[in-house]
Amino acid sequence: VVVLRTQDAGGTVHDTKMWCVDHDGVPWVRVANAERGWYRRLVAHPDVELVRDGGTSPRVAHPDPSPATRSAVDAAFAAKYGFTDFWYGAILRRGAVPIRLDPRS
């Protein structure tokens, strides 16, 4: 579990715990429902922070809903989280959007 820090229009920072996978050399998260508050903040302000393994890194979020990316990232989540990912997806996930977290320079 990682923490993704997003910022709202007023500058308030929000921490959200979530799963994360590495795919093609960068971390990815995904949103199960594009109406979630953290995702809406991320779209409006893509400069985020990823808190992982005791460190914090500045990142730029790039949602990528393309079918090829969705399939690849879904496979990475399934490989890492197994049946729990399948169960969660069957119950809650509808049109998940993968989000690439590139290093911010």
C-alpha cells in the first residue's frame, strides 16, 4: 500500500492509501471510479507525491484509459495482488483508469 498525495484547488493536501504496481519501469495506480475525489483532484492538479517504502517522491500523474494500457496494468495488478484484486474488481471496479506516475523534474 502506498499513499498518493493530491492537492485541491485551495492548496490543501489530501493523502489517499491505495495499491500500486510497477509497469514499464514506473509506478502505476488506478481509479475504480472516475468520480472519486482524489482522482478529480489529480486530473485538475497532476503534480502529486508518492509515499512509498518510507520515502516521498514528486510525480506527475498521467491517466491512460487506452484499452492496451488498461489490459497491461490490470495484468500487473492481478499478478501482484491475486484473488483480492479479482474480487475487488468484480465488486467495485467499473471502467478503471490506469494512472502512470512519472518522476517530476
